[in-house]
Amino acid sequence: MVGCEGLGKRYGRRWLFRHLDLAVAPGECLVVLGINGSGKSTLLKILAGVVPATEGRCDRGSDPRLTLGYAALDQPVYPVLTVAEHLELAAELRGCSPRVEELLAEVDLAYAAGVAGRHLSTGMRARLKFALAVQAEPPAILLDEPSAGLDEKGRHIVGRIIESRRARTAFVLATNDPEERRFATHEIALG
Amino acid sequence: MVGCEGLGKRYGRRWLFRHLDLAVAPGECLVVLGINGSGKSTLLKILAGVVPATEGRCDRGSDPRLTLGYAALDQPVYPVLTVAEHLELAAELRGCSPRVEELLAEVDLAYAAGVAGRHLSTGMRARLKFALAVQAEPPAILLDEPSAGLDEKGRHIVGRIIESRRARTAFVLATNDPEERRFATHEIALG
Amino acid sequence: MKSPWAREIGAMVRKEFRTELRSKSASYTAFMLSAITVFTLAFAFYGRELPPDAASGMLWAALLFAGVGTLTRAFVAEEEQGTGDLLRMWAHPHAVYWGKALFAFLQMSATAGLVTLLFFMLAGVGVSNYAMLGLALLGGSAALAGMVTLVSALVSRGSNRGTLAGVVALPLLVPLVALGVTAGRSAITGLAQPAGWASCGGVWCYTLLVLAMAPYQLAAVWGEP
Amino acid sequence: MKSPWAREIGAMVRKEFRTELRSKSASYTAFMLSAITVFTLAFAFYGRELPPDAASGMLWAALLFAGVGTLTRAFVAEEEQGTGDLLRMWAHPHAVYWGKALFAFLQMSATAGLVTLLFFMLAGVGVSNYAMLGLALLGGSAALAGMVTLVSALVSRGSNRGTLAGVVALPLLVPLVALGVTAGRSAITGLAQPAGWASCGGVWCYTLLVLAMAPYQLAAVWGEP
Amino acid sequence: MKWLALLGMSALIIASFQVPPALGFPEPELARIIFFHLPCAFSTVVFVLFAAYSSYRYLATREWIWEFRALAATEISLGTAVATMLSGILFSKVQWGAWWHWDPRQTSFLIVLILLGAYFAVRMSFEEEVSRARAAAVYSSLTLVPVLFLFFVFPRLPQVLKNSLHPSTTVQSGGFSQDYWTVVLGVFIMLLGTCIWIYKLHVRTSLLEQVLKDQDGQLETSGNRPTAYRVDRGVSLREPD
Ligand code: HEM
Ligand SMILES: Nc1ncnc2c1ncn2[C@@H]1O[C@H](COP(=O)(O)OP(=O)(O)OP(=O)(O)O)[C@@H](O)[C@H]1O
Ligand SMILES: Nc1ncnc2c1ncn2[C@@H]1O[C@H](COP(=O)(O)OP(=O)(O)OP(=O)(O)O)[C@@H](O)[C@H]1O
Ligand SMILES: [Mg+2]
Ligand SMILES: [Mg+2]
């Protein structure tokens, strides 16, 4: 469950969007469309609570650490921490169980559990971020360009992650890839 | 014209590739394939001369600043410099003409000439990097996942950039996107 | 099972240690700054031996600049790497603050020890009241760590953070230095003990004040989007 | 048409200016930092006025705090941002070094001028030989800028090799400071003029040495893939 | 109202020259600087306190009005602080014979000035309104304790008092004669009134600016009210392989 009321974001003089009302419930998947620079990522960042909105308010659930997952193409990871250490750190801070093996198996990264963040390839980093986003099995997950930079297998993993959680999770996808519209139950176009 | 002889790259115990001989001539487009983590980006970085090879040698032409263009999904840009300033800086350091308007028009970023690097969206950043890569019209251009994060129009721009320079330029593409195999005159699979 | 607080703060401290041990940048800077500082200040008086009540001033100046120069990176580095958002989504701001402040305190008191040692070796002045000096330095390090960590969070998302951090942190710490210097003087010379103890108490009051307010201010300036 | 060297170095310097002084706050902040540095130092010595032959040392200390702290970031920031590769692909290593060193020098000497001014305004010690002081400070700033830029490049690549090189390289600043302090002292007090001039010359030799070897070391450590 | 103020001011000016020279000072005749010096110092304290309070309120209730109040108050307190400093410098020239005497009071007040000035350094380095407001608020709430310390406590520490020329106990010990007090208080009230007037104008303007920004933005947006629409799950955009 994630949503917002009367949400608006202004950079300088330009409003990316305004008067935006959303309410995505488990079972639904909202795909955010729009040309480059239309504000998709910004919207997701605001929903995730890492960028301040200019007006309006968001609902992220009781404790965002456990009720919200977020994975974005542009999100870096810690250069010196290994994949496993990322999962352990996140788990200890959130207060959920790390489930390292389980998650790494799901995103097919088990072979790189000991690799440092700065040595991960694009696709490996994307996989790690998926694992981190779903770690606490939150009721709402935000994915920004999930399958960018992923190989065939990786894209299937994205599909599995979404389909297997559909029933109990609300998804918001921001994407430029028409392929990913297949997940949509709802769509919204910005800009 | 870009190539290498007996090129090999080892990280720790693992050889990403070895005994690699390449020679890409103008008119040719080599597409590098392979699963995530197979070493595509590393190969391109070695050819671009920003990562040291473990063995073998590369041919980047007389003065890589003018004979080699490189654009990668993971390559950041200067946070505080504007789009136009990036192009001016690169031109002055390389010793070629900046061609700001021309290039920004080609990648359809003219409207953002004054936007600072840290305020660019994924797709806008990708366009800026294309402009920087082709600025000196080098005889060899390396593109790492060119169309990742680009919208419909952006992907057409990539197509135009490649097709319009085919005759006089050697291209090396590293990609996970089957779509991009359409540019290939040659293919190589790593890992 | 540990309390959630202990677990979260522990996780943060562990993370800081790992990062520091693998990329030794911070401790390198700390070492560099404190060494240079002490050397220069001691050298300023070489040949003529140091008037004992100037010694305290130098000691604190050295600590202040070494501390500010080193610790301001705490949050700035996170934002520059772009990992600040990860912490913001994973952790409770208070846990982040306490974790970083604790690590900063350890780092700072190590620096303080080093500086003091070097200093008295080079400057060759005796101390008449070790307890007072120790207490003042300990409280000082804690206040420094607490304040500079907060300042680093405050500036971390602004432009030209490096300079701004200094501009913000130094004047805020001047009261601390004033009290610390007074305490240090009477600890070294052994004169005006009551005043010395009073300012030592002052240092600790300042420390408690900082540590009491800081987590909430951090939550306001860094924790929220 | 300018020579390629002039053009490339000019471009680098311009870029540094744009990066560091883009926001209107930057120069204001930088100014405040040097002011605060002096005041804080002065504050640490409240109540007792400075013996004139200690002044020189304090001055250099202030310089180091105000200058070195920020300069060490020159290359480190590039690598942390990931923009180092851009420079490596666009520019000739020597141009990069000279550009960054020149900017560092300008910044450093501006700070030096400001700090010195404030220092003597407030500390109320007279200078008996301005020429010597000026020369020493100028040479010192140049040497500091050149040295610190190189060190920053050494440590920037993150490899322990680099850090080690930095640790080895930095103590090289110690003789510089020693010479500078000596020169400054005799410039202020007016005593031991010959020795003062000698150490002033020493500072300049040091400067030339640094600037002669630095670009090649940089090309070796930073320029190659 | 304006006329009243004018009247009061002229009255005060006359009064300030009627009072006998203060014999406590090295230069009794010129002790009259205190009529300007002290009220400025007092108003500085008043506005610093109010700025800190407003900042606290902003952090508590994220209402822009409090951020604007904090900004206005800090600007005015900086102004009065500078006035105090200038009058003080003048004062020290005529009383102690040196523009700058390196007196603890002077040093500490210099740091106060810097603390107030740094507030604007902080503001300037944030371009986004929300982050700027928060950073500024937190900073100014941080400065309160140091400012008060440097203002009231530090100059009165025994070991500082003993090597300071600056009087610090005149007020507590009732060192001022009755007529001096009346004039000082009169000027203080005048000054406070003026400052509050400026302050109100300042807050008004910032409010209007804010409104204007949102309006402009609205005009620029192309009636931008995006809405989500349901998609028919039957359709799949995947190309048949
Ligand atoms: C730059 C120099 C000076 C500065 C910054 C300065 C600042 C201040 C400040 C902030 C106060 C009010 C705070 C308090 O009452 O504790 C004050 C009070 C006062 N100042 Fe100054 N002052 C300066 C020079 C002087 C000089 C030269 C004289 C006269 C010799 C003087 C006479 C007084 C008196 C009589 C008071 C009231 C003392 C009291 O509060 O009991 N000031 N000054
Ligand atoms: N901090 C900022 N200050 C000013 N403008 C900004 C800032 N951040 C983003 N922008 C602008 O906001 C717009 C939206 O950026 P955003 O990253 O949300 O686009 P996007 O829809 O994700 O595009 P893409 O499809 O390329 O990812 C861009 O035009 C960008 O220039
Ligand atoms: N500095 C390094 N040290 C050790 N291993 C590294 C380093 N850099 C990369 N690697 C490893 O090299 C492999 C190849 O990385 P690279 O980025 O080239 O993969 P890629 O083919 O580009 O993958 P993707 O399709 O995800 O971009 C990865 O397994 C990575 O873990
Ligand atoms: Mg995006
Ligand atoms: Mg890759």
C-alpha cells in the first residue's frame, strides 16, 4: 500500500507534476510512463521519501523501513562493502532477518556474495538492489527502470520477483521500456 | 580503427578473457555479448584506456583524445558543470571545435544546455555522453549499453548516430539488449 | 536478543569500521592533520621554551582543527557516494547519528591521545594535574565528535560542503575551546584549580547539551527527504 | 591562436574555478573560513598577547589549516565522483597537473594574503621586513599547492600503494614548514636576517624541486590506465 | 505614529546631551556613546532569542511563515550586532585609545558576529527551498547556546574579567545613574520599535515572494494534472517471438 495526495514537485519555476493523487493497493501494479526528463524517477524518489515534495503528502505505511522497498537504476551501493554485508547491514538496521542465501539465490547472485560493491557489474548491482528492496517483504515496492542493464536471465528474474509477489504487494514501476508495460494493471503518463 | 593483440584481463584468480585479438575497421560494428558480469564493460574500458590490461596491448590510434570516443551507462558526469560547459571543457582539452549547438541538436538536448550535471535525468545524461563521445568525430567509438534508460526517441537517436557514421567510423557496442544486435557486422560473446 | 537500539547502532558502528579499515582515507587524513598541526605549533615556539599557559591553547587548537578537518567527512562522504539515500531508507535517523557519532568519538579520542602525546613530547612542558586534563580532553573529544558529526550532516547536501563545514563547525565549538583552554591551563600550571574544575564541568555540560539535542536536529536536517 | 598548452591548462583552471566557486556562497564561505581560522587561533590564546617570535609559527599553522585541508581533495574528489576517467580520456596528464596545481596555488595565495592580513591586524605584531615575509609566503604557497596536489593524486586511486606513497610524501612538507617558519620569524622580529634570507631561498629551492618532478610522478601514478 | 516616533527621538537626543558626563569612564564626556552602544547590544539579544524560537517552531510545525520570521529576525540581529561592534570600536578608540584592543569582550563578540554571519553562508549553499529552510533552522537553533555564552557568560568568567578592560557589571550592580538609565531605556524602546517595523515588512515580502513562485510555476505547467488509468489486462505489448 503506497499513495499520495495532492502531490506536487517544482524545480525552480517548472512543475514536474502537480495535484497528483495515487493509491496503489496490493495486487495492483502502477507503471509510470513519460519521456526522458519527465519526472518518473523524481516521483518514485518522493514516494520513497528521499526527495522532498514541494506540496502534498505521501503515505508510506507505518514504518517505511519495513513497509517500502525501493530499487533504482541510478542508486549506487557502498563501494567497499560486499554483497553479503549489504544485506546484513540493511537487515540489522531494519530489524528483519537477513535471509542472505535465500535472497541471493532468488536474484542469482550467490556466486558473488563476497564481491565488493565497487567491483560489481551493472547487472550484478541491479540484482543486489532487488534483493535489498524485497528483503523485508514490504507491502509496497518501487522499481525505477528495473530491467535496464540486465541480461535475458536477469529480465526473467524481474518478472518472477513481480509475479510471485503480486498478490500481497503493491508495485510502482517507472520505465522507458515498452516491454515492462506488460506488468501494468494501471498506467500513468507524466509530462 | 581500434584493436588489441593477445589482450587478457584477470581479477584475482579469474580471467575474464584472454588471448583476445581484435581489429575493428571503419564500416564495421563489433557487438560484444555476454551475460551480466562476463566482462563486456571491462573490455571496453581497457580499449578506452581507463583500466589497465593484465596482458597484451591495445591500439587506440595516434592520440586517443581525438581518435577514440567512449560512452558508458555507468560513467558519471561532473555534478556542477552544465551540459554546455561539459562540451566546451572536453573540446578545449582535446583541441577540437566544441560544436555545442550542433551536437546538442543531434542528441536532442538543446533545451537543457544550461542544466547542471547532477540535475540531469538518466536519459539526459546518456545523451550528453553520446555528444561527448562523437564530439571529435573520432575514427573509433565505444558504446557500453547505449540505449539503456533511453525513451523511444532516444533509441532512434542512437540508431541515427551509428548509421550516419558507419562509413567512416569503427564501432564497438557492449550490450545486453537483443535489439542492438541489429547494428552488428561482427559479434563476439564473452564468458 | 539485544535491544533494537543496540543492534542498529552496533550495525552502524561496524559498518563505519569496515569502511574505514578498507579505505584508510579518514585515518590517513587524521594522522596527517594532527601531525602537521602539532609539528607546526610546537615549531612555532622552538628555541624558546613554551610558556605553560600558552601550551593549553595550542593543544586545543590542534585538537579542534584536526577534529574538524577529519570528522566533517562523516555524512559528506555518504552523500557524495550517493549512499545517503540507502541509509535514509534503511535506518532510523537516531541510530545513524549515534552510530556515526560513536565512531567519530573513538576516532577523535585516538587522535586526541596521539596529539597530546606528540605535543608534550615536542613542547616539553609538564602537567601538574593529569586528572583534570584527561577529563577535559575526554569531554572535549565527545563534544567535538557529537557536534562535528551533526554539522557534517547539516552541510552534506549543500554546495561547497568542505568549506561550509569548517565555517559552521569552528565558531560553534569556540565556547568549548574557551572552557577547555581554561581547564587545560590550570591543569598544566596547577594554578586557579577551582576555576579549572569549573570550566572542566562547563566542558561536560556543553557535551551533554550537544548530545542531547543533536539526534533530533539530525532527524530534521538529514533524516527527512 | 594560443599554444595548446596554454589552452589546455587554461581550460583546467577554468573548470576548477567553475566547480569550486560556482555557487555564489563559495567565495563568501572561503573568506569566512580563513577569518574564522585566525579568530579561533586568536581565541585559543585569549588574554595573553602573542610573543612576536611565535607569531610566525602561528601564521603558518593558520595557513596550513585554511589551505591544506581543502586542497587534498583535488584529485580524490574526481575519483570519488567517477569523473577521473573523463579527464583521463580528454586530457594530457601534464595539463591536468598544471591546471590543478595552478588553481591550488591561486586559492592558497589568496588565503595566505587574507590570513596574513587579518593575523597582523588582530595580533598586533609589527613586521620589520615585508619583502622577506612576502617572498617566503609566496614560495610556501607555491610549494604547498604543488606538493598537496601531487599527494592528492597519489592517494586518489585508492590502492594501498597510493596511500603509502602519500604517507611517505607528506612528511616532505615538514622541512618546508620549518624553513618557512624560520624565514617568517626573522622577517617579523628583524633578527638573524642572513639566516632568514637563507631559509627563504631554501623555501624557493624546495618549490622548484617539487614543481620540476611532480608532473612526471603524476603521469606515472594517475595518468596511465 | 511616525510623528510620535520623531518627537520621541528628538527628545531622547536632547536628553542624552542634558545628562551629566559619566565619571566612571576615562573620557566622561564621550561616555554618551553608551546610549547607542547598549541598546543595540540588547536588541541583538532580543532578536537572536526570537530567531532561535522561530527556527524551533519551523522545525516543529513545517509552516513557511516561521522560516520567514527566523530569516528576518536573524538579519536584523546581525544588523544590530554590527552596530554594537562599530559603536564599540569607536568607544574603545575614545576610551582605551586603540581601535582594536584585543579585549576578550571584543574577541567574543567578533565570534558572535561570525556565528550570525554563517547563518547566511548556510542559506546560500542550498538551492532547494525545503532543504535550505531546514538547514537554516537547525543551524540557528544550534547557535543559540554559543551566542548566549559568548555574550553573557564568557566575558564574566573570573579569569577573563581580570584581564579585560570592558565593563561588564555596570548593569547588574546598578552602576548607571537614574537619568542614564532612562535615556538608555528610551533609546532601547525606540530602536526596538524601528526594528520590529522593518521585521514586519520583511516577513510580508517573503510571504508574497513565495506565493508568486507557486503562481508562476502553475502558469508554466501545461495544466499538468496526471491521472492513472486502468489498462485492460487482456492486452500484452510483448511481441510474439
Ligand atoms: C568593539 C568593542 C566593544 C564591543 C564588541 C562591545 C560589546 C558590548 C556588548 C555585547 C555589551 C552588552 C552585553 C553585556 O551587557 O554583557 C556591552 C555592554 C557595555 N559596553 Fe561594550 N563593547 C565594546 C567596547 C566598549 C567600550 C570601549 C566601552 C567603554 C569603555 C564599553 C562600555 C560598555 C558598557 C558600560 C556596557 C554595559 C555593561 C553591562 O552590561 O553591565 N564597551 N558591550
Ligand atoms: N535537483 C534538481 N534540480 C533541478 N532540476 C532537477 C533536479 N533533479 C531533477 N531535475 C529535473 O527534473 C526532471 C526530471 O528528472 P527525472 O530523473 O525524474 O526524469 P525521468 O523521468 O526519470 O527521466 P529518465 O527517463 O531519463 O530517467 C529533469 O528534467 C531534471 O532536469
Ligand atoms: N576492480 C575489480 N576487481 C575485481 N573484480 C572486478 C573489478 N571490476 C569488475 N570486476 C568483475 O569483473 C566482472 C566483469 O565486470 P563487467 O562490468 O565488465 O561486466 P559486464 O559484462 O559489463 O556486466 P554487465 O552486463 O552487468 O554490465 C564482474 O564479475 C565483476 O565482478
Ligand atoms: Mg529516471
Ligand atoms: Mg557492463
